[in-house]
Amino acid sequence: MAWLLRLLSVVAAAITSLFVARDALNFGIMQTLLMMTLIIGAAAIAVAWKARREL
């Protein structure tokens, strides 16, 4: 589980750096928000996949 969160954190940092400078004061906040969005999206996909397979 930890490796999944670390992978999502790396992805979030890479995506955030495209839109916000790394030395900006709000970089950490934006990275955290994007990581939370990625986690929620991954959970939604997992739930949808599970619901689809039960049909």
C-alpha cells in the first residue's frame, strides 16, 4: 500500500510541476490536493471495476 501512495505522490509532483513552480509557496498544497484527487479517482475506478464485474 505504501508503494502505491509513493507512486501517486511522484505522479502528483510531476503533474503539479507542470503548472506550479517548485519554489512557489503553494507547491506543497497543490501537490497534496492533486494527490488526493488521484487517490479518489483511483478508488472510484476500483469501485466501478468491482461493480462492473459483479453484473
